[in-house]
Amino acid sequence: MQPAWDATHPHYDLTLEDLFDENPSADFAFWSRIAGWSVDEATALSSGLDPNLVDWGKLVSPDHPFTHQYESRRDLALRAVEMGQLQNFSAPIDYIRWCKKVGIKFNPDLEKIVKARGGAVQRAVNEHPGPKVLTSLLKIALGMVMAFYGFDPKEPDHSTYQEIADEFLVWRQRR
């Protein structure tokens, strides 16, 4: 059972800087460029914290609320890996999408930077590619739909089309 967190708790005044003996904020410019995050890195980054400092093996105060939050997020992510919803090393945008899907708050500043880096890909797609590039992009899109939605082009389930369209509309509204 999680201990009561009030003024009588021994770690009540302990800030994250106190917990890690320095400012644990992540360098978003650096971490947004990394192709894949491990579960522990992504767990720390979801709170905007540096994975080099904030790591499951380094959390020294087991009864601090942050430790409980980290443990819960990490456990959910590890279970998602076991179920094939995440990989041991996931692309940052995939981890952010997974967080959103399961209701985990993700640091909004890092999310913006990661999405902005993905904007270059979106601009390239919008630049009317030639037929070979278009064919390659369509194959990539089909592969993604098969991987993320379990779509089988040999036995198409038309509800998948609606699911994709609904998610796209939600995504567009958030932008």
C-alpha cells in the first residue's frame, strides 16, 4: 500500500532535484533525435526527465510519489512490450502514441519537438513524389496498417478503414 503523502511523511519536502542530487530535466533536443527509446528511457522521458539520471535501478527513495508513478508507467510499458504493443526499443513517436492511447500523460514540450521532427517527413510526402516513390510509400503505408491494425489485405475488414479514419480525425483535431 502506498504511504500517505502529507506533511508528516519523511520525504514530503523532497523535490526531484533533491531526489537525484541535481536537476534531472532531459535535453529534449538530444533525446528527440534518437531513433529508438528503451522502456526505461521512454518512461523517464515521458515525465521530461533525463534517462541517464532517472533510471529504475537508481531510484533511491521507494516511497516517494515519483517512484510510484515511474514504477507504474514502467510496468505498463513492459506489459505492452510483452503484448506486442511496444518494442524493447520503440520509435519516440510510437511510444508517445501508445501513452496517449492508454491515458498516460507525456511531457508536452518533448512531444512537440518529436512531432516537429516528424514534420519533415510529412512535408516530403506532400511534395508529389514520382511513381516509384509513390509505390514505395503505398507499400510502407500498407505495411504500417497491417502491423498497427492487424489488417489483412487478402481478407479486408472494413471496420479497419473506419478505425483509421477516426484516429486520423482525432489526430488532426489535436494539431
